[in-house]
Amino acid sequence: MLIAAGWSQTANAGDPEDYPYVRRLSETGSFTVSDISANGSIAVGYSSTSSGPRSFRWDTASGGLFYVNDMTGTSRGRAEKVNADGSVFIGTLSSGQAFRWSASTGAWNLGALGGDRQSTARDVSDDGSVVVGGSGANETQKAFRWSAATGAMTALDMPPYTVSSVAHAVNADGSVIVGQYYTAIGTHAFRWTAATGVAHDMGTLPGSFDARAVAVSADGSLVAGESRFVVDTPFDELEDRMSDGYTSSSFPYSRDDFSFGSDIISVDEWRGFRWNATTGVMQPLGAIGSSGGSSPYAMNADGSVIVGASQAGSRQRGFRWTEATGMVSVEDWLRGNGVTVVADFTHNATGVSADGNIIVGQTKNNTPYIARIVLADTGTMEPRTNLSDVDTVTSTDSGSSGRQPRGINLTGESGTSTTPSTSSGASSPSSTSPTSSTSPTSSTSSTSSTPSTPSTSSTSAQPSGSSNASTSPTTATSLAAPASAAPSASAASAAPSAPSVSPPDSAAKTGHSVLPARSGIIDLDQYARTLAARPNAGIGLDIANTVLDGAHGAPMRSLLEPGRQSFSIVSDVGHNDGRDTAGGFGVADIGYGIGLEGDATARIAFGGLYDQRDINTGGDFIHRGFYIAPEISMPLAGGLYATVGGYYAPGRMSIERGYLNGGAMDYSRGETDLNVWAAKLRFDWLDAFSIGGWKLTPYAGATYAKAEMGAYAETGGVFPALFDASGEQSTIIRAGLDGVTDLSDSIRIMARAEAGYRLEKKTATTTGAIDGLMGFSFSGRDIDRFWLRGGIGAEFDVAGGTASLNLNVTSEGGDPDLWVRTGWKITF
């Protein structure tokens, strides 16, 4: 089974009701896609099995997937991050060491720093040459940088009194690394540069006590992180946060703070910031509304857009931040650009494209979503945010098909690590704390000119609501960049410089207007179901088998003596309720038959077909076309006849696929060719025996059909898709018993009992791309391979000919659930 670029947190491959996409593979267990390359060509992740995690690499262009073996010949481990073109990915082996995979080396164990037995890899540079992470046990972990040029892992030079450290992210060329380090009194955000060779303490937001850095811009000049405050929170609100699945560190600051029955409780509250290496300014990101915590998860290429999770009252929402708009929910960002969003349902935002126009994350139901706005080229109003435009950083990989926007992180993870709790592992804020406090809601930036020493003292009071608000003043400020990279003190006190690229929030600044009709937000679980449920080539097989074994499924009733001829009109009309579709169909044809020497009978029919069904996930389809069906029945010996037939049907499929956009139904439409050919071989033992006036004819046969459905691109709707051409075949073996008895001289009763069995196990694979976003691949669904059919009907001699009416019903399988065959034949 294949995976695709869609993002469920985990998925069970063994659940037949789940649709197989992105994190779902063809073995029992749960599966996670950790990352996808910037050009969208390669996805990496791991499957969870009883014997441990197994790393995999999937090529979205070829559909090839393989499990990655380590040096011991096993494939145990977790692939975590992949470089820009997918040629290198990193992770952690089950044995507890960081690894780096490339085509030339395979999964190479990076080992650990001297004296350590374990290590973890957290990020990789765009070209794959630099890997960062942590070495050692959590309580003594050391941030490292591994270089392919030297093949060596080196510890990053940390500030004095560091107890442990870990690197979370690296910039595009591997020259800047950010993360966090721990001292006996707190957690600190750091930025390391190759130019200085040392890690710089970035400080904290005014009034906070700890900090950590989680993301860095492509050039390394801007860093996103979060800083810890201690705030008093109503207990009822904290309960609401927990029930909403709040993922920030809002927990009691210390055991003494917690009092059962109390209305107020002191909790940790992390608040996001953006730090500028040029100015040394640490800029608070604010909150959705007047107050609340926030956790940045990702940053776009130039650092102008930051996304993450923010507390809005008692609810957590995904946020998008720019200097122009401040922090807004993902939903309000869309609404502000003219998109209709019925309800708020994001829980976080975990990834953002290079230009900041595409955001991915998790909904409050723990399903993945993708949101985007599309800009139009000035003067043309044509979509501007497409695959080529989003991929703003040029890739040397020409084989990616451009299906994935540059810089997007298609994971359900924040990119931050689980770290020792500062509320329990660090001392309470005091006069010895390395931070100082001002108002926790202050929106001013803070700077310092002393990068390598603890910050200078401040007489600011503790934040309001802190458990130690009445204690003595503490030290604090945000620390500037090293002197070699920092501007003068006067420049450091200035406001941060504006982003080099205007954010997409301001169409006037970019010179491009927003296209609301191409912008929106989709729950990828729901959207993926609509892709998987899209009717495929198997629709044509259904009609072919109905014609060959329905309308033309009683050759013994059409035998002619040599020289005799016949003219007939036959139709099948019925209802087909499949797993993903339900609706009616109809086929009708006119036929000509002639009796040949040797008691053979040749027939040919020309007809039309129409099949219209509703799609269970939304929308419908119409399949229409015509067909030609020749066949010949020949006697073999002793009442045994062989019938050989053929079928060819060129047709068209019109599909309207419905999906939810911002909670409201939207539709994308497409049309393509659907061509089918088929052949059948059947043996009848005419009137082999009789029981109670019934003449019984046993029969058996096989039908082979092949359908080919063309590629097409949908139009309309906010998230149209492109579907690749596909094909499917069916091989069905049937065996049954026909019976006929005379009710009168002009009326005959007919009955049929049949069993059918299809040799194929799965339907066709569905592949393609969500326009402007990513590729997808869905393995075929399991086929109901065995079914039973029963029929009852009558023939009437009328108007010089013979009219017939038959009712057929089947169990779930390869034939329609219910259909009626009617016919009229004249012999001359």
C-alpha cells in the first residue's frame, strides 16, 4: 500500500473503515509521517509495530516505498526530518543513536559524543550536510552539530553553568542552530552560529522565567520561541482548557500553589516571541484576544510569518502571526481575506509554507487540516499561489513535479521536544533568577548589550498573578546577539526591522489581490475520504458485467434454427448501492440474430448506457456512453453449448466531488473518458434434466473485463484535485442453474440461481494531486469477491413476438443490488 501527503496523527492500517492515506501502510499497526521534503518529493516517517518502530521513505513521484535498514540489517527506528530535496533524512535508531540516511551510505549511525551511549537527531540542513540534536541522557544531554564534511559530531559550546542542552532547529545552510539549555535555575533559549562558535543566551520576555527556541528562518537571523510566565488562572477555566485538549504547559507551578477547593491556581503559561539577531530585539507575539498563552511551532522562510497554538479564553486555537496583523486565529486570517469559515475548529498550526500563505495543523478533533489563501497576478486575476510560486527557494531536484510548497512541514508535531518541567525541576523565581519581570502583557521589546553574561538587574516587579509577586526584584532582560553580529546599542534599542517580504495579509503591499474562490480550509481526513470515494474505472466494469451476464445473460433463450433471423430490444434498469456510491442505472440495446449452419446462432447488439449515482461523501457522478456486444453460441455435444461474446463501450464520466471548506459544502467538477472492453466464455447444458415440470439448464462461465479511465483536472471549488489515469480489470467466474416451466401455451415462468466469484482482491489505486498543494495515493478498496444472485421472471407470446420480464436481486458483490430486465424479440 502507498502513502500520500496528507496528515492524520496516527492511523490503524487494519481498520477496514479507514481510508488508506499518508500515515497508513499495508501492515497492522499505527503509522506516522514525520516530515516531507520542501519540494514535496519525499515523505519520511515510521510505523509502530510490536517489535518496535520501523523507518520508511516514500517517493511521491514514483509511488515507491521502502523500509530503511540500519547497519545491523534491521529497519528499527524513527525517521524524523528530511532535507529540502529528499535526498537525506535523519532520525533515531531503536538502539538509541541518531542516524542519517542517504542513498550512498544508507542509514548511518552518527554515534554519540564521548562518554555518551545515546543520541537523538532533531533537524537537518537544506542540503543534508548538517544534522543537529542532543547527545546523552535527558538530564545531561548535550546539543550537537554533526557535519558530513568532517564526519564528526561536535558539542555546541554552551554558556557557563549549563546542565543539559538540545538543538531543535537548524537554518538552511547549517550555520545557525537554535534550541534550549538548562541550568540549575531555569531553561534558556539559545542561538549558536558557526561564525562565533558559541551559543548565545537569547534571554526571556520581560516578566518571564524560562525560554526555549524552536524554529529559525532560512538565513538564521530570526528565531521563534516561547517564554514561561506564572499566572493566576481560575480553576474552572483551567478545567475547560484541559477538556479542550490544551497542549501548552499550563500546569500548577509547584505543589504548594495547588489548593483543592481554591478558585484560583498558579500555572505556567508559555508565550511566543520572535527574536531578531540584527537588533537583539525579542518581540512578544501577543495573544488571540486580550490575554492567553501561545506556543510557536513553525516559521516561514524569511521569518515574517509564525504559526502555532494559542489559548483564546478556555479554548486553544491555531494562530498565524505577522507584524502587520499581530496574532490572529487561522480562521480569522481566512475571514479577513474574504473566505467564509462557518465555525472555529483549529487546535494548532504546525507548519507554514515559505511564503506564509499555506498553513497546516490539527483540528480540535485531532484531524489534520490545511488552510491557504491564493493571490492573483496583478492585471490577470489568475491564481498566483501555486506550486511554482510557493516553492520560492530553488531546488535542484527536477523530479519532484513541484507538488509540495517550499518550507511546508506536513507533520502533526510542533518541532519542540519534551523537556524537563521547569515548574518542578527548576527553583521558584527569586532574586537569583536569571530573568527579570515587567508586566506580562507588555508589548514592548527588550534588549541588552551583554550577550555573554547574565542580564543586568532590574527593579521591575513580578508579573501580576505570580505566586511570588510580592518578593524582591529579580534580574532580567532579553539578550542581544554577540558583538560580532550585533549593531550598536542605539540600534539595538530600535524596533525590529520590517520583514523583507510583505506579508500576504496586505494585498496592496504585495500588488496582488486575494482570490477568495480559491482560498479556504479543509479537514484533510474528511477531504481524503472524498478523494478515496471518487468513482474510478470500476464503474465501467459494473456496466460491462451487467450487459454480458444480465441483458445478454440467457443465450439459450435466443437460439435460432439455421436461416432464421431475429430482432430484439432489451433493457436492464436497476439500483446499485455500493460502499461509496448509490443510485440508478440503465442500459438498452437493439439486437440482430441469425441461425447458422451447424445449429450455431450469431448475435450482435448496439446499445446505450446511463449510470448516475450519489457519492456518499458528497456530490455525484454520471457515466454515459454506448456499446457494441457481439456473441455466438455453438453446440458441442449432447445438448452442451458454448457461447463466446465480446463487448466494447467508449464512454464519458462527469464527476462532481463534494467536500467541506470552512465547514460549508463546496464542489469541484471534472470530466474524462471511460472506455471498457470485455469478453466472456460460457457453457450451457440445455435442458439437462427436469423436475416437476421444470426444465433445468446448468451453466458455468467466465467474464474478463478491462476499464481505462483518463486523467483529468477538476474545476471549480477551493481545493480542486488532479486525478491520474487509472485502469482496473475484473475476472468473474459464474455458475448457476436456469429453469423454465410452462404456465400456459403463451406464458412461461423462468427462474435463476447463481453464484459469482471475482478473482481480483482490490479495486484500482487512486493517485493524483491536490491542486497547488501535494500529491496523494490511495490503495484500492477490498472487493466483495463472492455473491449470490436470484431471479424470477416470465415470457409472454404477444404481437407476433415474445416479451420478457425478469427481476434480479443479488447479495453484496459484483452485480447490482436490484434490477429488472425487459425485452421483446421477434423471429422471422
